[in-house]
Amino acid sequence: MNIKTRLTVLSFFQFFVWGAWLITIATYFFTNNMGTGAQFGAIFSTMAISSLIMPALTGIIADKWMNAERLYGLLHILYGAVLLYVPSVKDADTLYYVILVAMIFYMPTISLSNSISYTILKRENYDVVKDFPPIRVWGTIGFIVAMWVTNLSESKANTNQFLIGGIAAILLGLYSFSLPKCPPQRSISKDASIIEQLGLNAFKLFAKYKMALFFIFSMFLGAALQLTNMYGDTFLNDFKDIPAYGPDSFVVKYSTIIMSISQISETVFILTIPFFLKRFGIKNVMLFSMIAWVLRFGLFAYGNPSDGLWMIILSCIVYGMAFDFFNISGSLFVETSTSPTIRSSAQGLFMMMTNGVGAFMGSLGSGYLIDKFFTLEGGAKDWHHIWLAFAGYALVIAVLFAVLFKHKHDPNAKLEVVH
């Protein structure tokens, strides 16, 4: 097995072990009456909490003390072991802490998997820009396959989803020990301050109005990025309680497979980004993303398993633009607007504001709002108005971004997407 194939296997299972339960945990949680919307929001926020602290910490460990592939393998084995414990958890409060521990082990492996691939490819004299994207796209495919496995094995409402993810994670951890060694680079100076080691020197970018505004909008849009991952599957699954559709409806039976169209769409839209960036510029591409989020939520609000099925499908297709256009164009904006001396830290700050602070706000805030305003008597959710509220939020962000954020586009400038 050549090295690119081995890294492809790594990428595939990196996201398989997450996709096995991420989209369906809400269906499991609410179907089994484990707690309230606020409690589920707190559970989902554990990804954001771990994203705030763990990637930087494990990055320092891999840079200074421990082989990256060994650290990666150890984290996956621990993550898998925690997932195998989930079936014994029976209440929301305990589940919160268990998932928090799982996320503490899992979230840093996303950046570590990229680092391992970059290190090995460069050492083997491959072109990272050319050869890494085809490897990384298999991660999205792994996520999709995991969703299909969970759905087709009828595991979306029971604990089997965690067993699937846990067993695969442990096997992935063991597999990673067979990869070529990625020893510490010790790229951080011994004399560097703790501020520099943690990448906190990038916070000085907040002193610049344009960058501060960008990071603030990143935070607010970050609050919306995971909402359909949180609630999409359980939204479709809840059509079973409506007599006109019932549990045998195609949308109900294959809700997770339908949701996987969103990830399939990602793999398509990512290929269109260079054209859109060249033609419309970074600001407009980010604005397109925000408008796509309005459509994503709005189409869900009016979709149903019969004459509104096309809206559900279109919403999943739009997701690819909504998610990719902001994440990649935002990353490119940081790449082209910051000094090389703090560029890596600035990218970390961008991720922290979106997947950390923003996602934390979105997880907790959405859970509270659903409980407070959109939960009907008997516990049913008013999904129509939930999605309209989310669409309204995204629309406000889009309008404010269009008015307040100023960025001049030069259509003749050479633009490269940095993977």
C-alpha cells in the first residue's frame, strides 16, 4: 500500500468515527427522552469547548515532546473507549460529561491528521497543494459512509451508533501507529513566551477594525454552522408523529441518508470556489454563504416528506455552498490579510471564533430558545418556526455584513486557494 493510499485510509476513518453519531445523536437523545433542548444544546457545545483549548495544547505536545502519529493514535483509542461507554449512560447530565471527554480526545485529531499528512507528503517529495485535497476529500466520503451505515443498520435512535464509532476509532488509533514517524519539530523557540506558544499573539489583530469586524462576523456565523447538524436528523425523524406521513415515510426511514446529501454537496461546491473567488471576490463569496444559510434554514421550514420533499433536498444541496464558501474564503481572507509571522496563529483564531466561541453560543442559545419558545405541550418541537427563527438570524447577519464589512476585490489579481 503506497503512502497516499495509507493517508487516504487515515482521512476516511478520521471522519467516519465522527459521522457515525454526530448527525444522529439528537435523534437518539430526543427519541429516548433523555432531557430538554437546553440540555442537548449543552451536550453539543462540548465540541466548541474542546475546540477552544485542545488543538493548541496537543499542537504544542506534538511540536515539542511526542511523535504526532503516536499522539494521534493514543487520542483515538481514548476517544473510542469513551464512545463505547456511552451506552451505559442513561441521563443527560452524565451524557454531557461523557461527550465532553470524548470531544477533548477527538477534536484535536482533526488538525493532527492534517499535520501528519502534510509532514509525510512533504518528506516523500509530494506536492501538498496538488496531492492533499484528493486525500482530504475521502474524509468527507468517510463521514457520509458512516451516516449511511448508521441509518441502514437502524442505529440512529439507539446506542449502536456509538459502538460503530468507538470500534472504528480504536482500530484507527492502532492503524496510526503503523504510519511513518512524525517526530517533534520543536518549531517553537525555547525562549518563546507562553503567549507565543499558545498562538495568542494573533489577538492583536483585534486592534485593526477590518480584522476585528471579520472575526466578530465569524463568531456570529459560527453560531449557525452546526445548527442543522444538531437538529436536522431529528427534525426529519419527527415527521413520523404526523399522521399524514408516519414512521414508514421515506424521509423518516432514511433521514440520515437524506442529510448526507449535505456532505455530498460539500465535495461538489468546494471545486467551484476558485471560480467564485476569482469572479466575485472574497467578500461576496462570504456573503453568498450567509444567503445560502438563509435558504438552508428557510427551505427546511417549509419542507415536508411529500410535496415539499424538493425543499428538503434543495436545502441539503445549498448546505455545500453555505458551509464551504464561508470556511474556505474566510480562511483565505486570513491568509491574505495577515503577516506571515502570525499567519498560523491567525488561522487558529479564525477557527476558534467559528468552531469555538461561535459554535458554543449557537449550541447553548439554540437549545434555550427551542425550550423557551418552540417546544409544544407534550414535548413536540415547532420545527417550522424554529427554522424560520434560524433563517431570520442568518438574514440579519448577512445584511449587517454586506453593509459594514468593506473589502475591495481586484478581479485581475492572482488568487490561489491554500489547502
